Amino acid sequence: MKRFQFLCVSVVFFVSSAVFGADKPNIVFFLVDDLGVMDIGAYNPNTFYETPNVDRIAKEGIRFTSGYTACCVCSPTRFSIMTGKYPARNACTNWFGASDSAKFQGAKYHDRLDLEETTLAEAFKEAGYKTAFVGKWHLGPTEKFWPENQGFDVNIGGCSKGNPGKGGYFSPYNNNPRLPDGPEGEFLTERLTAEAIKQIETLKDSPFLLYFAFYQVHTPLQAPKSLIQKYREKAQRLNLPEENDPSSIQEDELRPNGKPRLIRSVQSHPVYAAMVESMDTAVGRVVETLRKEKLLDNTIICFVSDNGGLAENPTSNLPLRAGKGWLYEGGHRVPFIIRLPKGRAGISDVPVITNDFYPTLLELAGLPLKPSQHLDGVSLKPILDGKEPPKRDTLYWHYPHYGAFPGGALRKGDWKFIRRYEDGRVQLYNLKNDPAEKNNLAEKEPKQTKLLEEEHDRWLQSVNARFLREKNGNKPWLPAYKQQQQQ
């Protein structure tokens, strides 16, 4: 892992139990759906979108510039946050409800967060915290696996659905049993924000965990008309191409059917921009409530996305390559922010992953770790304290499904290794010199490629990973150890 670099923007105090006094810190966790790292001003000063509230959290906290999700699609990442594990350990490798088939059948995956897991919410509930969930869950097919059965005292909006409902982002939503319809035309994000604020006001006299999982900025693309008009005029003022203008599109690699994938090269979509701003406004309202209730100085705030931005439409992750569903950086590098009460503010380029939230929050709250549960996460408290980062050498990914292409990846220091599971082809990039992943060095660096390939194989075997299945008699690539097991 590349050596720790920490830019101290401002120093207030080290984080310690003394900072929080006798009171346990509250936790407010913001999870946004499909938000790209380049969508946020704190990560991209040239973004088309306006995110002053998230930018303020980033300025007052630690902004991780190499923050990753455990998968390039949503449910597996949500699983990693709740369990502290890589999704491959439980075969939770695709978004729940997906079916995928192209040249081969996608791997058989597990479509639920098992009740046997001690979730992040259950760990805090055991310690006396009140726990509330607001928003999108998407971690189980039936009510048995919904938030109220996974450690949350309150569940507002969390069910099996990955999308906001038949009515989209405007009431009547029609199909969410944990979110009754509001007045006709009510905007979902404003409703969920009001519910989150109500939970803060209700729980303020005891330590609490509020987990606010936005449905935004996932499709369908919908937002209040006034905000859409604001960004339409902004795009015109900046002379940016309209959302469907061919000049805003570029080609990436070929799809399995031989047709090129089209990637947005310009951020200018007014509806998406309005969705981003309304998400940011919601974050600001929640934080302002904490301030108003005199809770901000005893609350840890986390902000992260569940995967990279949807690059084919409507946003652009450039200079990072591709987006949601891909194993390139645009698919799983995301805004990743932790703000501590009276803590350090700064920037860290240490690679971190969503598995890490579980042990980090336990340690920050002064609670005992659960190493047999959060097997694949490490506490980031040393980084937040300005000390040496935790000793971890490599991050891993396994996505045996047809989002873009089935494959696996790892990051080790500046090296990024990718392998395609259809035929076993490999790619190697140096992220320090080539963050856009344009120059495949696999042939020029055969020794390095081989070392990383073998390391990825060992990890796959250690988590008992599942792979593509044959179709019409055609057999996909398998790692050597799987081939030996079948002989």
C-alpha cells in the first residue's frame, strides 16, 4: 500500500473518549444511491452540480480520495456496510433481484442479508443505542429480512424494492409497505428528510444511530420542476451540450454483443443535476437539525455512495473510467467522508473500502470490536487521529455478473489488476501514472501481473467465490484451483 499521506487542513483535537465525555457519540450515516465521486464539489471543483452541504462536511471532516465500495452495484455494497465483510464471502455479489445472462450464465448469488449476521445496527443496539432506518434497504426478498429484523428499532421506507416505487419520486408511491403515500405530488426525498429529522428530534435524549439511505440519485430521473429549470438555464449559460447531444457522448469498449458502450463525457443533464442538489439540500437539513438540537458536537457523520455514477447516462465520472457496473475506477471509487465532532479535518489518500465503516464506528464509539463479524474491515480511527494507517496491503473485488463484464479486481499500492471471467484476460494499470486506466501494462509487466493474478486467486479461494456458469454447452474461464477441484 502506498505510504500514508495526510494533508492537515485544520487541527482541532485528537479524537478520544475524552472528546465525547461521558456521552456516547451519535451516528448519522448518509448512503446515496449511484452517486459518482466526480459529482461532488469537494472531489471535483469543476462539477456541474452544486453540493455545498456535502462539501462542508468534507471540509470539516476527513475526505478519503481513494474511497471504494465493495462492489460496483448496490446490494453487495449495502451488505458490506452492514456486515463488515466482502460480499463474495456470502455470495451476495449482485443487486438483489437481478438475473443476468449473455455468453454465459451469471454466478448463482445469495439474495438476502442473513439474519445470522450481527449487523452494524445490531451491534449498536446491543450497546444501548436507539436505531432508525430511513430510505432504501434492498437487502432481502421478504419482510423477514427488512431493517426492523436486522437491528433497527424504526424502519421508514426500507423494503425489498430497489427503486422508489411505481409512482417514482412523487407520491403516490404505490408499492412501498414501509412508506405510506403522502399528499399527491409529494417529493420522496423531501418526505424522507422530514422523517429523518423527526427521528433526530425523537431520539435526541439517548445515543442513536440514524441510517439515511437515499433512493436518489438512482433512476428514474425525476426532480422538482423549478430545480430542473435552474440547471437547464445553467447549462445554456455555460454553453454545455444538451443531455442527448451526441457531442456529450464517447465510446468505451465493446459490449458482449459487439456494440460499443457509450459513456457520457460531459456533466450537463439538468434533471440529474436537480436530483444531486435536492440530495445535498436534504443532507444540509439533517445537519442543521443536529446543530439546532445541539447534537452536532457529539455526532459522527458518514457520507458515501453505494457505487460509482451511472456513466452511460446521466453523469460523467471522467477522468475516471466508466461507472456503475464496471470494475474500472469509475465503478467503485466514490465520495467517502467521515466527520468527527471536534476532530481533525483533512485529506487522506489511503485506500479504504465500505467494509471499514463497521469496525471504525464501533471503535469511535468506544464499543468492543467484533472481529469474527467484520472480517474484512479495518478500523480507520488511526487515520482519523492523524496516526499511521492500519496495515492492510490489498483491496479485492469479485463481480461474476453482466453489469458491464463479469470479472474480478484488486488494488495493491498503485497497481490495479483486473481479470475478465469469460475468458480469463487480464489488465494491469498503474493508478498513480494512469488514473484513467487507459494503458494496459499486463504485457509490459508480466511479473507484476502474475503476482497479482496469483494473489487474487488465493483471495477468491479463501472466500469460496462463485463463478460464471456454462451456457449452451459453452464453459467459461475458471481459476486453476477450481479446475483442479472439478477434476
